[in-house]
Amino acid sequence: MLLEVDFAPEELRRELRKIEADLGRVRTADKYAPRTIDLDLSLFGDQVLSGSDYQVPDPELTRLAHLAIPLAELAPEYRHPNLEGTLRQIADRLRPGSKVVRRSDLSEQLNGLLAPRRSRGR
């Protein structure tokens, strides 16, 4: 999802965690445990950020098709802040053999959860 926000990356990450919880995600010590949804902050404009438990751009963007392909669909000509090349070029390298499938049902649920936040000026 592509968002335009007027607040800091840390605040956006908190909002993403709230949305995950609203959709039934329960975080455990196992970061690879099954989950209903996983929302990550993969890019934040052209900023390069590092926190105690995250990096932006997400370093896995260049090796995981399920990150690169949807981002390339949103902004194919966006240039990765740390690398040569666009999101389209990164996705094209990862696309062969990928099993990425669009989940329209989750998109509709997310839009429903974001609507009240938008009306509060978010």
C-alpha cells in the first residue's frame, strides 16, 4: 500500500501494529510464526532509517519477491535510495518462479480499517 503521511516513521510503524492487531495478529517470540497479516514499513520516501528492530529501506526488499513485486506495482520507477535501479528492476529480477498472489480480500479489510483513521486527520 502506498500512503502519504505527515508524521514520523515511528508513528506510522505504531499505526501499522494497531492495524495488525485489529485484523487478529498476535505477535510471538517466533518472528516467523503463522499470522493473519504482516504490515511492514519497507520504504519511507527517499529516507534511510535504522531503529532497534527495523531498517528502512527494508534490506529484504532486494531478495524477497513478496516485498518487491507489490512495491513495484505501486511505484515502478521509484529508485531505491541505497541501490542502482528502480523497484521495477528489482521485482523483475525476483519475479521468475515467484508465487506472489494479490489478496483483494485483505485490501478491502485494510481500507475499512483505514477509513476511520483518515477521518481523524491521519
